[in-house]
Amino acid sequence: MKRRFLFMLLAALTCVGANAAILKANNYLKPSEATGTAGKTVEVNILMWNNVDIVNWQTNLVLPNGVTLVKAEAAEKWTEEVKSEGNKVFSETETAVGSNTGAVVAKLTLQIDATVPAGDYEVAFSGTVMTSNDGKTITQDDNKTAKLTVEPAVGKEGDFTGDNVVNAADIQALLNIIAEGGNADLTGDGQTNAADIQALLNIIASQV
């Protein structure tokens, strides 16, 4: 009797483990591939694969050196609020999202420092946790990755808007970069601060 009970318990645990593995395999988040330019921002999507209704989720960004998260916001399939704390991105309120294959649920704005060399880098999600509509917690053990291609900065020095003109709009763009903690070093001192604003003013004045 005792042996039969242990056999049944083992079978039940095996079944639970198999179901959990299936849930992990079919329900996960992955970053989209993207191409950006050194010194500018780039948009990366959070894509969701799921075969059960998902009511909330969270993940941690693993970013290349010189790339920082500026903003996270809900998009398309995810109608509720998405927030970030450091490199952690998460859904703020519960909403049931039905089965999807690579649906866009959030958009991430990343700042690429002007000093980042051109090349291919990796953006990864780690520690992803999703919660199904019936209360099941789905934890991803492996990191989901995507390629981020950084192209060299082009155009005129001080052209932060990318319109090939250096003017007052670039001053506002530089102020935004400073406020967001980004890198747009015009003086070559490795910092982005008021000295770079003065350097940009000098560039604009030299055009007159």
C-alpha cells in the first residue's frame, strides 16, 4: 500500500513538472531586434508568446555597456500601464491577454551613448515572470536575447535631432539627453553636462 502511494505521488509530481515545462516553453517574453545610431535613441519592442491568458508580467533588461533604458510604455496588445524601475520592466495593473505569437506588449526607448563603437550587441531579458489568468506563475530560467546593431554616428557635430541642421532644436534635444542621463559628449571629457551645452552654442554661433 505504501509503495503504491509513493508511486502515485511520484507520478503526480512528474505530471506537474511536465506541465510546468510546457508552460515555460509556450509562454515567454523576448526583445525584438533593432538598429540604432551611436548618440541617439532606439526603440526595442517587448514581444509576448503565450498560449494561456496572461494577466501580468515582469522582466529584467540586460543591456550592453553604454546603452541605457530611457522609457518603457505599453503598446498594441497590452492596454494597461507598463513601468520601469532601473532595468526592471513590469506591467502595473492586471489585464487578461489571450493567446499570441510574438505580439508587441511594450515599447522600450533605449539611449545609445555617442561613444559606443559600431557593431552588433545583445539585448537580453532575464528573470522573466508571467502570471496566468488562473493564478499560475510561469518563471523563465533562460535568458531571451535579440541583436542590437549600432551604426556609427553620422552627420554634423551637434546634430542631435538627425535633420542635418544644427540649431535651437538640437539644444532642446541635448537638454533632454542630459535630463535622461544619456551621453552626448561634445567636449571630449567623457561627461555630458553644461559644458556640452556651451560647446553646442559655440557650434551654432560659428555657423552665423
